[in-house]
Amino acid sequence: MRKDAPVDIIEELLWREQIAQSTDLGALHEALSSGSMTLYCGFDPTAPSLHLGNLAQILTVRRFQQAGHRPLALVGGATGLIGDPKMAGERNLNSQEIVQEWVGRIRAQLERFYDFDGPNAAIVVNNYDWIKDISVLEFLRDIGKHFSVNRMLDREAVAARLAKDGISYTEFSYQLLQSYDYLELFRRYGCVLQTGGSDQWGNITAGVDLIRRTEQASVYALTTPLITKADGTKFGKTESGTIWLDPSLTSPYEFFQFWLNADDRDIPKLMRTFSFKNKEEITELLAVTLERPQERAAQRALAIELTELVHGRQEREGAEAAGKALFGQGDLGELSEAVLSASLRQASYGQVESREIIEGELPGISELLVRCGLVTSKSAARRTIDEGGAYVNNERITDEAWRPTTENLLHGRWLVLRRGKKNVGGIEVVSG
């Protein structure tokens, strides 16, 4: 982990526009400047992987550690059994076995981002460890009595649910559990700051209030803005779904391409939120992108940095090489079968059954362009070929009667098709 971090973490977060809300920012600033502080951020295992929204929170905590503070990364083995209320409706409760499996997967993901050695070494904690043994009576008497139902009803998600279909007591009680986490971490580790997304403000400040009431101590809360795209859509979503941190759910190639294809209007916000480059480096990249947008300098720098951070150098290099090769800027033959397969499955692709191969020849180029979705009809395919825009394995095809053979298959099963410079598709040969 880089050690050349800024000393003043609040100033760093302010220029990055990463502070949405805070309890007494001046006092927090002073406390952080006085020495190392212990802070935490929680992640519930409500899915088998963390996603890009979680990554923004992970990296905020990473910035605190680089500035000399001690992070506690909490995995919600208990709160994940309940689920924070969503405006859309009641969550489906997962079994304890599934939740505990996801705890392990998410814990492993979190461990990639923090330093576990040195004076401010990170600790990964699981709230199941302290919630599983507390009795209902103890919890209601010692914790529940400090909460006002009136204030809990004011929370946006709760109010929306009550106005719609109602809310179960299970989800309504989630705020008490999260507040209890903050209290336990205060008692066990001296934790005095909780961070999270701005949608967690009500839960976080409830924990601040609980510590004040039970321990007569002042602690802090800080939230970061929720990220939305310039076109109004949700950040971290694509047409194919959520961008996950688990490579088995979102391949490193797709992860790399997500950043590379970021809208120019979004890139200043994304650079400030996710990059660990300093202010001067980011300002220079944004200036280049504004002056020569076709180069996508900031997008490429962000794709390289984050793919390597999340997936490692080898996977980043493979994803970058795949992107260049698929779009005619590299050698397709140098891509491993795993990288090529993962990349093409994220593109538009179709299949050819082995029984369709006659005397070593596959269906014709027009049929293949249609089958992989690069064109809508054979007449459109012919136009593409006539205009010089059809490619197979980066070789231009000008004869509409051309048929690939099994010798053209990459790794014995793939063809890479392209329409023009930017539209890539794949054909996979399968048994049948």
C-alpha cells in the first residue's frame, strides 16, 4: 500500500468532494489531526460479492488508513441475516448457511484493500460474534430503551415502506443492530468514527446517539455522496447488470471496459472518488481528456488503476490486452483461452453447433454476423461487407461468400467478429 498519503484526510476528502454529511466536521478534523483514530465501515453479506457502490466506501476507509488511522472492516454476519430496509420492498431472508458463506467471500475481498501490518493495522470483524449470544430481554432492556420509535419512523426508507406496503418488525429493527455494532466497536477497539454512504446517515447517527446515552462519550459520523451518472442512471449498473468485485460474476475484462467506457461527463467525479492519484495528476488527466476526448486518457488511467487494485496486475494486463486485441490493436493469438472466452461472453456473441460444420467449413460470414448480433439481417450484413466494415479475427472480409474454416478458430472454438471499429462480437463452436 502506498505510504505517500496526505496527512490531512479531511482536506483530502473535501477536494475530492467525498463528504456528504458529518457530525461536527470541525471537531472531527481536529481529532484526526491530533493522532491516529480508529474508524469503521460495515458491509452486509446480502449478495455473494461486493460491488462498485461498496468499492467507494472501501476506498474511503483505505484513504483514512493511508493517512495514519486504524480501520475496522466490519462484515455483517448478523445484520446480513436481517437486511437494511429497502424502499422497493421487503427483502428475502437468506439462510444462515448462505449468509455465512457470503461472509467468508466478502471478508476475502475486503482483505485485498487494507494493510494488516504496522501500528495502524486493519482488523476485519464480524458482528455475528457479539450479537449471536445476546438475549432478547437484554437487548430490549439495554439497547431498545434508548431508541425513539418516532425518530425511527422518520427514516426515509421506513417512511416510504409504511406509505406503500408496510414494513416488518425484522427490518424495522435493523437500525438498533447497526447502532449496537458501533457501541461494541467503541467498547472493544476504541472506535470513534463510522463512515458510510449518505443513505446510511440515519443508522450511523443513531449509533452516535446510542454511545452518547450509554457511555456519555462523543463519537463521530461521516458519510460520502451516493454516486449517480450524468444520464440519471444508477452508478455501477450496465445493461447486463451490476458490476461486481468478484471476477466470477464480473470478469476483469468487463470491469476494465466499464471504466474505459465511462461518460466524459462522469469522469471528473469518478477520478476524485476512486483514483489514488494526487490532485495534480488528476487535474492533468482531466485536462488531456477535455482537450483530446478521443484518447480517453482519464478513463484508461482509471481502468488500469482500479482493475489492478481489485483483480491484480496479471488480470489487469490480460484485460487490457484483450481490449486492444478485440478492437484490432493487438494479437488475438496471444490471448489465453480463459481471457478470450471471458471477454467475448461480455460482448455480443452467438454459437455454431459442431454439426453445422461441413467439411471443415462454418456457416458463411453473413450468417455469422447476424448470429452474433452485430447486424439484424443478412442484407445488413452484406452492406457491412460491401462497405469494408466486416472483420473476422481482425482480418477484413470483403467477399460475402466467404466461409471460415476450423483452422480459423482460436483455441479450437472461437471466432472474433467485428463491425467497424467499435462493435465486437464472438462466435463459439459448441458440441451438438
